[in-house]
Amino acid sequence: MNEFLIYSSITLFALLLFHWWYKGVDLKAEKQWLLQQIKQASESEQPAYAKALQNLDNQNSKSFSTTLWMAMMIAPATFAIDYIWFQDIPLNERVSIADVQQEVPDLATAITQLETKLAEQPNDLEGQMLYGSAMMQLQRYENAVGAYRQANELEPNNPHILTELAEAIAFKNNTGSFLGEPEPFLQQAIKANPKHQKAMWLQGIVFYEKFEYESAEKIWSELLEQVQSPKIRNTITTQINQARAALDKQPLGGQTNTNEINYLVMIDADDAIKATDLPKEARIFVYAKELNGTPMPIAAVPIEQPFNWPLSVRLSDQHNLNPNRKLSSFAQLEFSAKLSLSGSATSANDDNNSNVVVGDQQSTNIQLKISK
């Protein structure tokens, strides 16, 4: 009954507006003009103007019948539209756009609601992927890894899920390296879809981290052929040129490596490390990271044996792991080094780490010391 009254009221109001509009369309001005003509016309012309004025008055009565016909069409149409489109929605549950906008939860509330939903429905693949993406944005990488692992169990061998999982694991690691645990997921993603662009890009980083510069150049070159966006092509070309520089090749497209900022990093070690007989696979990794930022290094340089202490290495934009994050773009950077006995960039319990030094574009000489 309430619904009937609402629709009846709306229809009546609309019809009254129509009647008022139709009745008054140009009639007032036309009536005034006819009255003026009657006053100014001769006696022989006045009857014609009087008849026109009478016809105009008769038109007022016709407006009511026109409005009635409109009512006979609008009212049934209104109820028909409601029945066809909205019959399954109770009236008390229908809300306006303004109501919806007022009820949109904030980010924390939305995430809490999503977590509650996933606790009840852990097999919701879309929900797990959405939660993983949100956790990556909030830099809650452990949670992101958990969500992507669950998604991977729900839909194995999906290249997109595998790639996102590999990236989340890399960011969860202290070094942000794609070596170690993330690498098999990237390999599986590329096997499932050899043209998956993000997987190809990250696999190129894996090759670069493993000093397999030819493989890095090859996969990035294949990726470049797939990409149309000029901005992305420029990014990939920069990475290709980094690999080519490591191979002493000329850069593509006449580009030159950017070396506006050049940090000289000196690495020493305590006597205990110097006296240790290191395994042949041991390597030193030097990192430059964003100050108070993500664990993913901005730049990284590996150093092979033999270690002739003290060691020195220069870090510049040619060592950027991601061309969109350049050493030269940061006013301050956090430098560190580690001695990996296994030769892996992935953190391990037997790693020997250096102190952490903050450098800036005016203080480019960095002193590090690795300790047991």
C-alpha cells in the first residue's frame, strides 16, 4: 500500500506540472497580443480578433483532456517499469545514490569487512586477489603473500596469480630480491604463458641479479616487441641498455647511461671474516635502498671473489633495478652490504651484514664494514 501511495503521489505531481506547463505555453503572451489588436482594430476587423481570442480560451479546456490522456499513459507505465525492473527489491531496501555514497566505508573498515568475508569464505578467489592487492599497497607483504598463496591453491598454474605471488614474496624478503623462493613461481608463470608481460619483466630482473646479462637482454628484448606504450618501451629499453652495458655493448637507440649521481662505496670486513676460509660461491651484495621505504633495493651490485679488502664499488643509475626508481631521484639513500656464504641474494641465517649508512647527493663516499 505504501508503494502505491508513493507512486500515485509522484504521478499526480508530475501530471500537475505538465498541465500547468501545457496550459500556459505561450497563451498569456498570445492573449495579451489579441486584446491589444482588438483595441486598435477597426470595427470590421474586431470580430475576427474576438473569435481568435475565444478559440484561445477553448484551448485551455483542451489542456485538461490532454493531461488526462497523459495520466492514462504515465501511471500504468510507471507501475509496469517498477514491476519489471525492481519487483525483487523491497521498497524499504531501495536507496538513492546519495545514501550509497554516505554509506561507503573507509579503507580500514572495508579491509576489515573483506577479512571477515574471507575468513568465512576462504575459497573466494576474487576476494583473495583483491585482498592481496590491497595488502601490497599498504606494504603488508606477509598478508599479501598469504592471500596470493591461497589464490594459487584455488587456481593453480594461473600466470597472473603466480607473478603476483612472486612479487609479494620478493617484497616480503628483507632484500626484495627475486632470487630464491620467488624465482620458481616466475618460471612457472612464463611456462604457462610465455608472453605474460609482467612475468617476463620480473624474470629479466632475476637474470640480471644472477649476472646472466645475455638472458636478461634477450627476454627484455622479446618483451619490448610486445609493448606499444612509449613510456613503458622507454623503461624496458633502459633496462636492456643496463644489461648491454654489463656486456660492454653499445646502448640501443643511441641512449647513454645516466650517471648524474655516482656513489663510491668502500667495503671492509672485521678480522674474523678476513681470516675465514670462504666457500667459492660466497659473494658480497651492496644495496642502496630508499630511506624508510620498501625493502626492494633501488640499486644492487654483486661482488665476486677474490675479496681484496677493502673493496670498492661505484653505484649509479646504470645499477637501478627498476628504471622508474632511480638513484638520482632520491635525496637520501640507505647503503648496506652483506656477505652471502651461499652466494644468494636471498637472506639467510649465516649471512654477515654490514652497518647501514645514510648518504645523500652531497655525501657520495660511503664507508661500510661487514661483521660476524
